[in-house]
Amino acid sequence: MRSGFRCALLAATLVLGACASTQQEQDVLPEEAYYDNARKAMDSGNFNEAESNLDQLETYYPFGRYAEQAQLDLIYARYQNLDLEGARSAADRFLRLNPQSEYADYALYMRGLASYNLDVGLATRYLGVDPTDRDPGEQRQAFQDFSELLNRYPDSEYAPDARQRMIAIRNRLAELELHAARYYIRRQAYMAANNRARYVVENFPESPSTEEALILMAETYEALELDDAASDAVRLLAVNHPESDAFDDNMRFQGRDLTPENRSLLNVMTFGLFGRD
């Protein structure tokens, strides 16, 4: 009797397994169906649905006729879904699997665009965060991606936009250095402030921040009683920015009084988190 029960249980298990397998096979759509569904979803702006179909297309048909195009569409769908990390990962995967593709410039551009917007676009648009206060790591990655695009595909249709974004990144990085310099000045760390300002002059000479960087260099050199170095900075400022408000009508340098920030003991001990006036 026990033997009969075991046989019945085994038969039932096999039947259920066969049904599950058959159901799974029935659930898998033809390759073209996944691709058509994804395209229709993207055309209607339903990028969640598009991403779902593209993921399934890659899962069931990784080497099919739509594989390369599906990988490209997945980059775009994730980007439109604000899954910027996912878009960047999809672009990395495409470039790794298709290094000689005629669409490699697009993948590079989208990878850079995802990095560019990863903190700047979302933080500024939705959180009201000043991007110059943030870690510039993503911006540097975007600059590297756009630079690679211009080096490898200088005639790409995406090159002009990439070039403009590189300029914006350069200016943002320069402003970030000045933000740090101002912070150090408020704490009377004049050498640290001077180093930041000098970095802008040496590495971002074409940025709009260069004028203020030279002013800060001159002022911090004066605060450090390095008169010759201060004079050199003023001369550079006069040559490159003769219209600067730092000069009076007789072109005499009018440095600001670097009054230290009035900080309480609590503010100092908590590194500026508490005890502000």
C-alpha cells in the first residue's frame, strides 16, 4: 500500500512539473514580440514596460537578431526612467559586448550623460542642492566619458553637445575649488585657500572662475605676508582681467579685508555643524 502511495505521489509530481514547464514555455514570447512590445511602450512613453520587455528579450534571446538594438534601447529606457546608474551599467555592458559597433559613440554619450545628470540634474532639479557643494566624482567621470567620445569619434553627431557639457563640467569643477577656498578663508586657513585658488588658475584657466581665483590668490598672499607673490597675482589679474572690480579707477588693487569668521567653541568642536551665530 505504501508502495502504491509513493508511485501515485511520484506520478503527481511529474505531472505538476510537466505542467509548470509547459506553462513556462507558453509564457515565453517570440523574440520579435518582445521587441515590438518594447518599441510600442517607448513610443507611448511607458518606459517601465519597455524596460521589462527588453530585459526579457535579453534573458531569452541574448544572441538573437534584436540583441544589439535591445541593448541600446535598454540604455535609453533606463535613462528615461531616471535609473541613471542602470543606464550607465547598460552602456558599459553594450561597449563591452560590442566594442566595434557603429553605435559605440551613442553608448559613450549616454554613459557620460547619465554620469553628468547623476548628481547635478537630480540634485538641482528636485532637491534644490547647489551642485558646487557636492562631491565632483560623477562630474569627473562624465568629463572622462565625453573626452573619450571626442577622441574616438570627433565627427559624431553627439560630439557638439558633449563638448559643451565638458565646458560646463570644467566651470563647475572650478567653482567647486573656489567654494572650498572661501571655506578655508572663513577659517583663516589662508595657505589652503591659496592652494585651491591657484589650482583653478593652473588647471581651469579658461573658466569664468579664474578672475576670482586670482583675486583670492592675491588676498591670501597678502594675508600670509608674501608680498612678492601677491604682486605677481595682481599683475596676472591686471593682464587677464583689467576690467575687474578688484581695481579702482587708477588700477590699484583693492583687496578685501579677510575678516575671520566669528565662531563659537561649540562650532569649532563640531566642525561647523552646531553653534553658528
